[in-house]
Amino acid sequence: MTDARLTSAAQEADYFQVRIQARDGKKLAATVYQPALQAGQSAPLIIATHGFAGFRAKRPFSIYGKAMLTGEAAIAAWKAGYWVVFYDQRGWGQSQGKVHMMDPDFEVADLSNVIDWSLSHLPGISRLEDGSPAIGMIGESYGGGLQSLASFNEPRLKALVPLASWHDLNSLAPNGEFRTAWGAVLMGAGAFSSGFDIGQMFASPWNSAIDGTISAEMSRLMYERSPASYCDQNKAPHADALFIQGFTDTIFPFQEAEKNYDCWRKAGRDARVIGLQSGHAMPWPVQKMRGGLPFFHTDDMVHCGDYEATTVETVLSWWDEKLRGAESTVPEYCVNITEDRGLAIVDELPPANQFSLPREKVTIPLAGAFEWLMVPFDSGTDLFRAMWPGADLRELKTNGGFGRPKFIPLYIVRGDDELLLGKPRIDLRVAGTSSGESMPMFVGIGVQHANRRRVRVASEQLTPLTEKGTHRQELAAVSQPLRPGDRVGVVVYGYTAQFPLNSAFLARSATVKGNVWLPLTREEDVALAPDRPF
């Protein structure tokens, strides 16, 4: 055992497997990546862990080491001279114990045990100017939430990198409607990774999500296991944080990182945020096909005005700054508009512009139910239309509402530098023919590209509206380039594969009417003038 701040002898770069005892006696499996150090040298420590149903990178050439940003950055840090301890959280991979769904007394407490073990067993962990150990952390999703939660009670954490994580875990159930497509994926993957020992997912209150609508008790429990509960009490985190989030992430949308960023800044901590395009993503045809693993992908590059670097390099630069005292190079607020270009943001995302939404009818649940079957038809008609000079869809009337989603265009793009970038808002009145109050539908911002029939959902984000009445709320943030001739508006689904168990299963007629705020802006990040005639 040792707590030596400097190595007593030279050591070669290596990695080895260990077992770390948690306070309840359970053993956590971990891989220690030992950096090459000369006698008398030291190195910062990075703690790495995985997402829900994941597992550690047991070796440099592994799924996590090569295909997940957590593993890629951890291995890169090791090669750059950092200590890295990459561990399986309890119940997952080779670790003992049951999954407790981010319980402060189990998963969060386990992290402190991992830090204790690391400081007691690894020689030459460097210290900061105040004498505290130089410890950073990285993890995606479940592992991102872990480090954010732990930072409120674990002062030894100094530089976090939460990837695709949450501010309020209720993001899993917007407006109380559980993301049932993701629920099926998480349950299936969780059963496999945990050795079919995820009984808590079937116990109260977690089992309330199975039918698609969570209970008040589950909502309360998810809030308590969220940074939001600490931030709302004005509690301050101990660590600085680089939040990385995807706009097309259909579990934890971009606002989750932005809210954490605001909380950290309010508490006086250094926080920065990087908005990528990708994150948690369902495979095609539910969402667009992307690289990486089937259900998770992160952009390879960060584009931010004059700043451009790989995502891994950006993470390493953050740790170098915070744990090694290197020059600050990571910008404060970056947004990838596409995976190939991005913008530096000043303070916050641009504001939105108000539009009036006329009364439109939509059939629940059939609107959008057959959309994926229409891909060949849309491609064929687009090809045929392109053969005619002057073809233009801008004069088409609103369409859909039965087998296809209802698209209500509100604005036609004029310039080639325009974007959808920011947080849409709605003030909609929902009515319908059902005898009760239930009227489930799913709304988003739709984009119909010039001379294309198919309406795309901006950043693939849909929000459930469950009942009749007035709905005033913010929708998931979007980041998408536009081209002249594109039509932008509201798209309404009665059924979507993102929420397969949340739809109505009896046909009924619904209407929507109200106001919508579209986050239209230009490349130079200047909001469109309110008096511009749309």
C-alpha cells in the first residue's frame, strides 16, 4: 500500500486487472492503465466508467477502447502519461452486486471507494497547487450522471467530462411519457450485461414505466438522483466540468447539458459545453444511420469558430489545463451545426421567432404510422419532379395527418446562411373527439428540403403531448443547417417508433392551434429580425 506522491522507481507503460472492494464488501472489477514514469515523477489520475449496460475497456484494443469516446479518451490519456482506472459499475460487466439505478448509497458511493483504492495503491499520483490529488473523470450516459452527482459530495474530483448525460433524469420521460423504444433497448442490453440480474427495473416504482407512463413516485426518485435536485437547493459542485451533448440524442437532449452548465457557472465553477450532432441514437429506421456502435455515436471533430480539434484532443486539452496547469485552449461554448462545421456561441443559444399556427386536423394514432414505408415513394416522386423545370414545393398545401405525419409549414428559407439553432417553444391548444382528456400526439419542428417530398424532424426530436388542453413548453433544442427553398414548420405525429407504447390505439380526430417559436438564425449567430416578413 502506498500514498506516495512520486514514484520511487521507473515504471513502464502497462495495464493490469484488479478488484476494488466497495464498502458493502462487493468487488468492483477494474483495469488499471499505468503510465510510463521515471523515478521521482508523478501523473494525474483519470477515473473512467461506462454507460447503462456497458462495461470497461479491459485492454487498449477493445470495443470501449476503440469505438466509444469514453474509452478512446481514457486510452489516449494513458498514452499521454496519465494514470487511468477504468471500472465496471456494480452489477455490470465483471463487478459484483445488484444494479441500484444510480443510488447515492451504492453507485455514487462506489466511486469514492475507487478513488480511495487508487490513492492507496497507485504510486506517483500528482497533486495540484493546493495539495489535493489531480483527479479527472469521464463517462457517458449512466457514467456521466454518476460523476455529476458525485461532484456535489466528493471534493477530490477536479475535472469532469460528462458525455450525453442528464440534468434531470426525468428527461427519460418527457411530460411523464417514458421513452418506451429506449426502455426496450436498455432492458434488453441491461439484462445481457448484468447477467440477467436487473430485478430493480421490474420493482416499484421503476416498473411503472413499462406501460409508457411513469408514476409520480418514479418521477420523484429520478429527480432526486439528478444534478437538478442539488442545483435547485443551491448546492455547489466541487469539480469543474466539460459537458458534451448531442442535439440528436433522443434520451438526453442538448438542454440537459446546458442546464448543468448554467448550474455549474452559477456556483462559481468553470464549466464549458460542447454540442455535437450525435449521442444516444436508435438504429434506422427509427433514426438516421450513423457510425460507431448501434445505439451510441459521438462526432469525431469539434468545430467552434477558429477552434478545430478531434473530440478526443479536446477532452485531453481540458484535462491538461485542469490537472497539469497547461494553457487554456478549450472554448467555453461550441456547437457543431453538422459533423463537419460548427460555431462558437456567445453566452447562450440564439432566441426564437414567433409564428401563428392555424387550426389543423390530425388523425390519432395513424398520423405517421406508415412513414417509414414511404421512403421509396418519396425518393421516386422527388426524382420525377426534378425532371420538370421550375419544380417547387413551396406552394403545396399542408399535408399529412392520416397515414403520414401532419406538416404545417410556417417559413420558407431565403438565404444560404440560415440555420435552425436553439430551443423551439410552443403554445398550442389541443382538442379532439375522444370522450376523455387523453389525446396523445408527438410534436417537433419539421423541415421539408427544397423540392423534396419527405418532411424531416429537425434533430430527430419529438415531444409527447398527452392530453387535451393548452400546452406551453420548450421543445428539445435543434441544430440543423437550412438551404434556400426549405420549408420549416411544425410536424405532428400520432404514432412514432420513438414512443411505440405511448400512442393511442383507437382512431380519433384531433386539432391543434396556437403559436410556435422557431429558432431561426443566420451563420453569424445573429437572430433574424422580428419585423422580417416571414
